[in-house]
Amino acid sequence: MKTKSFGIDIIFPWEVGLALGIVGLIILISGVKQGKKEIDDFDNLPFFKPTTKIFFGGVLIIFSLIQLLQLLI
């Protein structure tokens, strides 16, 4: 009997995928919060822009969801 597969290889165990998902969610939330703030002082510019945090947080969440696919099968 052959098992079903989505054809996507899994790189890490599901525990690592879960941790990456949590980190991605934290980065995404901090980017959204930072994007709502107005910057009045140009001497205190943030090191990372909020759009960069939102992008990388979203990429981490998508990557972690791919790693968690093994729990569905």
C-alpha cells in the first residue's frame, strides 16, 4: 500500500517547524505594530523597516506550515 504525498520535501522535524511558525508570528506582529507608529525624529530610525519584518514573518510562517504538513499525513 502506497502512502499519499504532496510532493513537498520536509527539511526539519515538525517541532522546528512549529518553533519557526511562532517566531514568524512574533516578527509579523512586531512589524505591524511598528508600522502603525509615526516617526517624528529622523535620528531614531529603526534598523529594520516594518515592511521587511512583515515580509520575513510571512515567509517564516509559510515555511513552517510546509514543515507541519507531515502531521496531516
